[in-house]
Amino acid sequence: MKVQNMNNGHIQDTILWSEPVRVRVGYGFTEIIRGPCEALEHLNWRWPVRYGDYHAKAVNECAACLQRRVPLDEVRETFILASIEAKMLG
């Protein structure tokens, strides 16, 4: 799904998954990830481990999806696998 948001006077498309993914960072509350932009933000800045096959693949696919080069469902599945790999799936 695609939603348009206003950002500094410019219309920006936000790409959303059909269903959000819930992750838990550390011992904190469950956080809801709604699409590849939020997923990439978490992978880059909030992820507890920066290694693993699925982490690297998820980073690459999220970035590619934002450029409309990778299917949305494929990226969501890879992000879920990265969440499982990091023991973060909520």
C-alpha cells in the first residue's frame, strides 16, 4: 500500500506492508514496523546485532524496495527472517 504524506512542503510516498511486523528491542515494549522505511530505520539504528545473513539482506532489500526495485512482500518476509535471526520477533 502507498500513502502520501506532506514533508517540508513536498508530497512523499510512504510504502506500507499489508500487515505490520512487531519486533521487541531488548527488554522493551513491542514496536510496530509498518513498512520498509521504518524497517530500514530499525535495522540501521536500533538493531542489537549488525551481522547475520538476513540482517544484511534485509538492509539491502529495504533500500531497494524504497526505490521500487524489490517486491514489497519479499522485503517483509526478509525483515521477518532478520527479526527471527536477531531473536526480536514480537
